[in-house]
Amino acid sequence: MMSPSHWHNSYTVIDTSNWKRKLHCEIFRNALQPHYNVCLELDISNFIRKVKENKWSFSLAFIHTITKCANEMEEFRYRFSNDEVVLYETIHTSFT
């Protein structure tokens, strides 16, 4: 398990004055909890087959895959930090 000191990573501060997502930013900036939820139907038959073939934990394999996908999508790596929008190189997810 990684220690919290390994969780810090580099980021780029975004100049929002002409940013393509400026409107989205303005909508979420003043929200008390600026979070979002993504819901979709997804066929994971091949994923389940691979998990069973390798005798992996479904939960751990799913968390790993979701985290990997989220890190590949720039839009999922934006955060508000000190009144700025930042783009993290890598995000670390949290699941309950």
C-alpha cells in the first residue's frame, strides 16, 4: 500500500480565462460539494470472464480498471485547488 506521501503528484494550473470548459467551471466552482456522478449500462462479460480465468478478486480488478480508465480521461483529472483549476497528472480514487 502506498503511503500518503506518495499520493502527491504534479499538476498544471489551468488558465480559465479562455478555457474550453470555462462555463462548466463557473457552474461547479460555487457548489458546496462540486462532485458529479456518471451512470451508464456497460457490458462487462469479457471482463468477468478474464477475472474468473485469472482467479482475481472482482472488486479489486474492477477498482483497478475504473481507476486506470479515469486517469486516461483528462476531464476526470481536473480539480479545484486554492481557487484555481488544476489538471493532475494522476488521480487517486477512493471507493467505499
